Amino acid sequence: MLVGVPKEIKNHEYRVGLLPSGVRELIHHGHAVVVEDNAGAQIGFDNDSYRKVGAEIVSTAEKVFERSDMIVKVKEPQAVERRMLNESQTLFTYLHLAPDLPQTKDLLDSGATCIAYETVTDARGRLPLLAPMSEVAGRMSVQAGAMCLEKSHGGSGILLGGVPGTHQGRVLILGGGVVGQNAAQMAIGLGANVTIIDKSLDVLRDIDVRFGNRVQTLYSTQDAIAEEAMAADLIIGAVLVPGASAPKLITRALVAQMKKGSVMVDVAIDQGGCFETSKPTTHDDPTYLVDDVVHYCVANMPGAVARTSAAALNNATLPFVLELADKGAEAAMRNNPHLLHGLNVYHGHITNAQVGEAHGMEFVEPEILLAA
């Protein structure tokens, strides 16, 4: 199989779909790899590092898409990239289709086989290709939030850990999954007062075992969210419903009642965000104010620490890339139900129930299409 790696073109996105080590593995398995010029250069992997392991460097993304059987990326394909896809190709990347109707329509029109990192599962029902970026984003959310609390960034001037004789900052984390627990780890490390709200008692018990009395856990109710949000200095939105749009847990009315200069970091923005006042931002212009509350809603947060993120992502995706290349997409998905869960669009059909529901479109069971 010929595998293509284009350069990412989303704002301030420096990650790359395959590192040279992954390319070496593919070539060892008998496949060929084409990489766009300088695809990994921004994070220390120049063209020569890819050539040394056997990749071919091509000058443009058009040449990558034109020749490849499978495209391996990081972020969802932008409009110009979607126009280059065709029905004979497999696209393997993050998609986040539920809040993105234009992308969904374009991928349906392309006829391509589109497998989303964020809905691939493992034997325990977890999301192994989302987890490494959730770890990064969770840790970064507190780092970004702490910066936004500084007066020069519009915040209230709170130091999360405080100093002797002052109050600690209060951090509220909505969602106790991978993002939430990694955010808690960072917030605790900074010395903040941390509360996690989740609707799963099992998750809250796990958090209690992991963090003990360093974290306050609360069951998710509208009253609990409202009370804690109005007292918080920093709120981390870490809610995930796999494949679906994120639920809106902080309303516009509640934002108006929050402390002026408090900060909201919406890690769920790729799935539409879990605050009613959220809208996607970029690393160029990451924040905005609503009722004097700072909102940080960067849709590719891990791109800011691209070398760490790319390495962590490649570690997780490489076994699936090899499986798709070795067996072909259809055979690989027939043999691996966890990979099949990643299939979102197949030859003009939506194959993920949450995506279909989000857009009011027909959903077809992927097993039926593959059997046909």
C-alpha cells in the first residue's frame, strides 16, 4: 500500500501524521510512504530524516493525495484537502464530525473511507487514539487557564497555588475522564483547590482512590454545577460523549453570574464545546470575553506542544496504521471490531450513529456496508 503524509495546514498545527520511526515500520512491512515537503520540519523532523528511513518526499499536498491509497493525518481535513479525496482512498485522522456539517457533507461527497481516531475503541471500551491527546489537552488546560488568570490576559489576577497568607485558586473540572484527571493532576501540582463533577459514581470513586482528599468530587446536577461555577476561578470543560456533540453544561445565564475575571477553558470545543458561550478560537487569538469571563477555546490545543503531542499520538496510532496497510481497510475493519468503531463515513454513507443524529442524516450500520 502507498501511504501518504501531508503537511498539516490548520492554524498553528505543527504535528505530523507519521514520524520517521513510523515510516520505517511501514516500509519494513513492505509498504511505500510519500511525505509532503517539510511535513515534520517544525518539530525537528526534516526531509532527510524521512528519506533516511525510505520515504519519498513530494513537493505538494496535491501530489500526496493524488498518489496515496491511505492518507494519515492529525487534524480534520480542511476544505481544500477534502476536495482532493476520492472514493478509492482511506482517510485516517481526527474528524470530530458531529459539530461540523460542511466537513461531513464533503466527506460524504468524496466517497472515501473515513476512519476517525476519536471513535476507535479498545477491548475495555476506551478510546485509545483519543487518550494521548486528551492527556496533553488536560494538562495544558490548567497551564493555559493559569496564564489567562493573569491580569495582563484579562483574568482576575489569581495565582492558582496562592502563597502563604492568601487563598488558593479554585478550579472546577467538568468531567472526570482522561482530560479531567490529567487537568486535576496539574492543578493539584500547582497547589489549587480542585473540584471534579461527573455523572458517573464509578468515575468519582476512581478519582477518590487516585487523588484522595486532594480533590473534592461531586455528582453532576444543575445545582452542583451552578454553585461551583459561581465560586470557581478556573473552569475546565472536559466532557466527552464519543462521536457526539458535547452537552452544554454551563449556560449563557450562568456565565453572567460568574466572578468577573474568572476563566473557562473548553477542551470539548472539537465536539462543539460544553459551554453555551463557547466558539472555536486559534493559537493566534486564543481568548475572548463574555460578561468579563475569559474564554479559552482553542480547537487544537495539543498543537502548541507539537513535538510531545506528535510522539504520543504516533505511539497510539501506529499499530492501527500498520493493520490498515497490511490488510487493507475493509479486511482490517472486518477483522477488528475496535477499528470498525472508528469508521464514520464509508462510500457516501454515515456509519456512526452519533454523527447521523447530530446532522439529522441517515445512519447505516457499518457491518452491513462492509458485508455488501
